[in-house]
Amino acid sequence: MSVQRAEQIYSSYSGVYDLIFDAIFEPGRKRAIETLDAQPGDAVLEVGIGTGLSLPHYPGGCLITGIDISADMLDKAASKLEGLGRRDVTLHRMSAEHLEFADGAFDKVLLPHVISCVEKPRRVVQEVHRVCRPGGRVVFLNHFGSRNRIVAKGERYLNPVARKLGFVLDIPFGMVADSGLFHIESVEKVNLMGVTSVVSCIR
């Protein structure tokens, strides 16, 4: 999916995104940030911050940078920041495939449901590796394609519909595990029926 198409789709969701995705994905979102283990003074990047549903879960004292391709989504996130009274968060409109940050700029990086929604997921993984400092932690919160042949066939069958909604269902776990860029610490199934995984990696 092109960057322009992704922006169009997710901007169209901005008004109803929280209604659809807040409660259903809340357990995974909360667990991913717990796994990220952000500490006071840590520079944290959230790639695909959307409407800012994750913001209440971050501990105080960490310096959060959130990016998203959709300006409408970021407007919703900015409104949440005002309500939370946080001054330690900055928001930027930016493509995950071209992170406009220096090498090693962040201690921790979170990618919630991102690599299924971009045109070049391998490029996103490489960019995240670049901007995370050596020894830093990267957490992927994502659905990965099933290793069960029957389920995998169903995912491929449903992909044309999923693409119209802004994502794909068959991103392979090897996109992260076999990249050679990270050491995987843990993999934890979360959300309804364990359809999503929290993957904790060390850069």
C-alpha cells in the first residue's frame, strides 16, 4: 500500500478509530508498553501513534516522540495530550519508511500494528534498527501470518478485503525474527484469542 493510500485510509478512520479499536486492542497496547519498560529519561519513539491511545500508559519522565502518516490522527493525539497535561511528548507527521531522525537517537521504540499497514515493511524494520541505539529495546505489537496452513490460506483469501481496510493479514514473523537486526527476548500472545503478538527485541 502506498504512503498516500495509507494516509487517505487512516485519515478517514480518525473520527471513529477510538470507538472501533480502543477497547478491543487495549490489553495488547498496555502489555506492549509494559514490555517496552520505558524509564525516566529514556528517549522513546512510537511509530504509528495514531490517535494517541497508548499515551495514558507511558510512565512520567520518559521523553516520547510519536509519528504518524495521518495529520488527522495526529490532531486527535494532540487533543489527548492536552487532556493528559503531558509536556514530555512531541508529535510529527512522518512516514515510517523514512524516519527523519539521527542514527541511535532513541533508547526504546514501539511499533503498534504498523508493519502490516505499510508498503515496505522491511524498510520500516531497517529504519527502526537504525534509529534505535545499540542495546536499546524495540517492541513490535502486531498480527503475524499464521503458521497453520489452513489458517494461512484463509488469511491470504481475506487479504484483498483487508488491504481495502488498510492492512494485510500475512506479514511473516520472519520479517522480524530473520532480519538479522535484533535479538528476540520474548514473544507473548495478546488480545482476543491471541491474534496479536508482543515481540520484545534488543537492538
